[in-house]
Amino acid sequence: MCSITGFFNNDNAMEHTLQALEITKNRGLDGIGISTENGIYLAENVTSLEFDPEISKRNTLGHRLHSMVNFVLQPIVYSGKIVANCEIYNWKELAEKYDLEAENDTDLLIKLIEKQVFDAGNNSISPADIMQVIDQILREVIGVYAFAYWLDDTVYLARDIVGIKPLWYSNSGGFAFASEKKALARTGFTDIKELNPREILAYNIGKDCREKYNREFFFITPQHEGSIAELEKHMKELLENAVSIRMPDEKFGILFSGGLDSTIIAHMCKLMGKKPGIDFTCYTAGLSEVQLPPDVEYSRMMAEELGLDLKVKSIGLDEVETYLKDVVPLVEDTNVPKVGVALTMYAACVAAKEDDIRVMFSGSGADEVFAGYDRHKRSTDISRDCYADVLKIYEKNTYRDDVVSMNNNIELRVPYLDKRFVDYCLKIPPQYKINDEQNKLILRLLADEIGVPAQVSQRRKQAAQYGSRFDKAIGKLAKKSGYRTKTEYLKQFYGQPNLKLGVLFSSGKDSNYAMHIMQQQNYAIECLITIKSQNQDSYMFHTPNIDLARLQAEAMGMPLIEELTLGEKEKELDDMKNAIIRAKNEFGIEGIVTGALYSNYQRERIERVCDELGLKAFSPLWHIDQEKEMHQLLDIGFEFIFSSVAAYGLNKSWVGRIIEEKDIDKLVKLNEKIGLNVAGEGGEFESFVTDGPMYHKKIEIREMEVIERDEYTANVVITNAVLVDKE
């Protein structure tokens, strides 16, 4: 696609724009353009740009072109100015509908915005009204996009509703935006945020302030009625259309693993290939120094079976490290699974670039839409979890995929994330997506119908980093280099924390463990946030011995923000929001960590507050196997007590003592016998942590009072606890 950027209210705006475009030059090699308040400069390359030395350069827009539809350099200027990174598949239909002549999709976009704004005959239309106009237009747009529209004294930012095309911004030292985070960070900007796809942002240059407009997302109700076969038929039509409209007028590639998702895409393209002009190659990548990686094996099998053109990129261990030096800074993250997937994609894109491929199809999004992950088997509400996965896919996957492909000057297209397809599939009843034996049921039915062989249509998911064996390669390289963990090994390629985070800290095992996991994944924990509820039956917050969270914070050497709340349902969220705002202002946090395991009630409300504040939310324990969690806690050195119990099978003998392996075994037996939640997720018990791997000192409980309320209900009130040195 393209690179877009802009700098406002900044004396170095022109220099920053040129630097940002250089940092992201691989996103567009077909041309470059810059616009100021009253000048526009277009050229084939940077050296050909010539500027008027007298013109004001405190406010600029910048663009690098990756031309797929005609050849139109940007910025495009009419009454306002636009830079866009977009692929709008129905732009010709929209041009005809609104009687507009347009050279390409970006040209159509600015003309459509200005037609709606100015045809109303209201020259004093407010930014809020313009954002509403933009939203209404974008509801009709089929495709992916990120753009900035500059009209008078206001700049408007928007991106596609799923968040496939990236857009970052900062309001420090003026206002700036760019397609990639690194373009802002390297030009000296801080407090960089990813634009929430469900928001349109308006920045007023004169007042140096922002306002936003909230966009409507998808729905999971009403669920579709009809048999699985009836729903699959309509789903197939939508997917075929999503694939068809994304086909370019030149040879393209498909990221191919031989798995269900990519094989469906490839086979659909093959069936459509009976039409003239459709030519593509499948690309897969794997480690060459081990037994044949599964993805390479299945890719070759499917290529032969379905008559697909396949190219395999096999790389050795030393070459993996060379690739990592590029990949880790690209994705700006040392998260091991994220890097493993990025490495697999990067290697395949390198092979495609060698063949002059400029467009690649990807099967990304199918797991989120159709409950394809192992954790979905433990879900208590499949539809809501699929919705949450799509809601957050822009934070987890799409930026990684975009920067990896675009660094190879390849545009990635993702049919499973077509908004009409997603809208329909999120309303498919859960029983058509998953059962006790298999997931993605309706998608497997589609695969069978179009002729995908059973060995793939029924193949269980294996993540790309494992199917390619690149995760194993990272492990070998880490060990060879003397690093204790894969994360520590990857840190050498990206010498800063992934993000600064605050932890919603309850004093219990889950928030402690979630914090530890994020630290191990190279996230910087800047502070703990504890909400002290006066309602013992709070829906949101842990209450037993909550005052001792301060002692735990001291044991870890972490700053603690405390907020009191009356604990009134829903109103307590305002108190949590206030505490998070304090953490954001005092410690510059960029996200929040929660210890949520299964409670949609808690997770959804925390994520909603984070959305409002422009923060990311992390729940690293979400749908973890409860028995596994309990054993892991003890294995890595956590010590904790049950501070309360409230369930058949438990009694006062369980509270106030350090939990051991034998206790977990008893909980497992109670689970088998009566369904008790092993990790206490059903409220069977609450916990208090006395020691852990991030504790510099441990907590010694010297006095406590055990209160027995009935045969199966008891709690402990800790009245005297101190910090002691660890042995």
C-alpha cells in the first residue's frame, strides 16, 4: 500500500516529514509527495523534490506511493488535502452512485467527503459534523484504509473498522501521525498511540486540541437462523466475493501453510483461475535444519493435490538470526509468538519479492472469527469471545503483518477480515463453530464443499511459528548464545520494552501472575493500580485483605496507585477509570494488565475503559487451563494462601496456610467430583500472595483471624504482616 505521515504545530515539520518518509520508504517506491498550508510538492523520489524557501513549513502532510490503481501522486488537494494508504474495492461503484469522476480510490474518497460537506451549502460546518460525514461515507466503503484529511484548521484521521491498515499519532510537541510507530519515535515524539479503528480523530491546529467521534462496530446478535448448511452456503458466497474483489490485475502471491485457512483461499483462487488473467504462486517458509517442518510438508502435499504453483523458502539457523535482526525492529516487539509468526511471514515475503510479487493474500482472521484457537475450547461464551478477538486483532496481529509485508514492498490482502464477511460470521451460532472435538466447524464444511482434501479440511490448527519450526530455531539460537529465555535473546534486537504498562492489582494470585508474564515478555511494569471497594460483594474487584496490596507493592519495589470506591455496580468503573488516568498521567502507561481468566463481565468493562483512554488491555491468563495455571504458579516460585473459601468441599482448614501441590491435586479431584473451579474462577476461593519471582522481599504473616461463617465458608483477616528478607 503506501506510507502516510503528517506533522503540525512543529517548527521542524518539514524535516520530520522527510525523515518519517525515509524510515518508511519500503511502504511506497513509486513516488513521493509533501503538502504544506499553501504548497504541494510531488516527485518520483526525494532528491527530485524542490521546495519554495519562503513557504511556511510548520504544518505538513507526507506520502509515499505504492501504486495499484492508476498512478496518482499524493497529497491530493482540492478544498482540503488528503493522504491515504488505502485499497477501496468498490470505488468505481461509489463514483457512479454519487456521480463523481475520480482517477482512483483516494481521489474518490476526498471528492466524496467534500461533496457531502460542501453540497450541504454550509461553509461553517463543525469538525464534529465532518467526522459524522466521514463515518457515514466509510459505512459504504468496502476495503481497507488509513487516511488523513486536512481542511482549514483541522486534520481528520480514520482507518478501516477492523484496523488492517495501521495509523499512529502523538500529541507531544505539536501533533504528528504516521503509518508506523517507529517513524514517530525516531523523530523524537513520545506518548505515541495507535488510532483506535472505532474512532475518528480530529485535531484542531489553532487550538492544539483533539476531539473524537465513536464509530459503530459489529454485532453478535441477532444470531442467524437456519441449518449449518444454509448458513455455510451464504458464508461461502461472501468469502468468494471477498477473494474475488481483492484480486489484482497482476500476478499475486498467497501466504500458504497447507492449513485450512490458506488452503481455502488458494483453492478458491484456483477455481476462479479458470477465468483469464488470474495467476498466482503460493509461498511457504520453514527451517531447513530439522525434520521437514509440518507446514512445508502439507504445503507440498496440497500443491500437488490441487495443482498449485508453490515456492518454498527454506532457511538455516544462521540465516534465521540474520532475519531476526530485521524482523524484531520491524514489529517493534520481542513477544516470542509474535516474532515467530512475523519471521515465518517475512521469509515467505522475501521469496515473493524475489519474484516481483506486489500483492499477497493471507488467511489471517479466520481463527478469530471461527473460534480457531485452543483457548476457545474453554470459552463460556464463544460469540462474545470471537467478537472480542476481532475487536482487538488490530493490537495483536494486523500491525505485525502489515509492517512485515510492506517492508518487502508487498501489500497484504485478508479476505477473512472483509467487513461484510466478518459482520455475517460473528452472528453464526456458536454450535456451528466449535464442539468438544473440533473447531471452525462451518469453515471445515465449506472446505469440504469446494473440494479441499480431508487431510487438510480436518487438520488441527498449528500456529505458524510451530508449523515452520521457527519457534524451535529461536529457542536453539537463544541456548547457543547463552540466554536463559527466548525473550532475553530477542531483546538484543530491540533494546527497549514493548510497552509501558500498569497492573490492575488485587493482591491475589491472578493479577500477580499476569504481571509476571508480561514482565517476562519484555513489557515494562510502571505501577500497580489497586481499587479498594467498600462493597464486599463487588462485581469487579477483589476485597479480602486489599489493604495489604501496599505491602506487596513495597516488596516488589513498585509504585502503587490506590483508589477508593463504594463498589456500586457500574459506578465503580468511574473510580477505576480515575485511577487509570492517574497512572497514565504520572507514569506514562500505554496499557493495562488484568488477571482475568474467564469473566467477560470484568474483561469487557476494563477494555471499554481502556478504549476510552487510548490504552491497550492485556489479559495474558484469558482462558488458561485452570489446573495448569495453579501448577505453574508453584513451579515458578509463587507462594500464596487462600484468604477466603465459599464452596462445597472446602472449609476453614483451607484458609491462612501456604498452598502446596497436594492441595492442587485435591482441588482437581473436587473438580472431577463436583465441578469446582480449580483456580477459584467461580468464586470458590480468593487468594493472597506472600512471595513471587518479582518480589525482592517476602511477606511474613504473623497474626491473622480465621472467621468461619458456616461449614463451607470462611475467611481470614490478616492483622499483622511484615516484610522479611528472602533466603
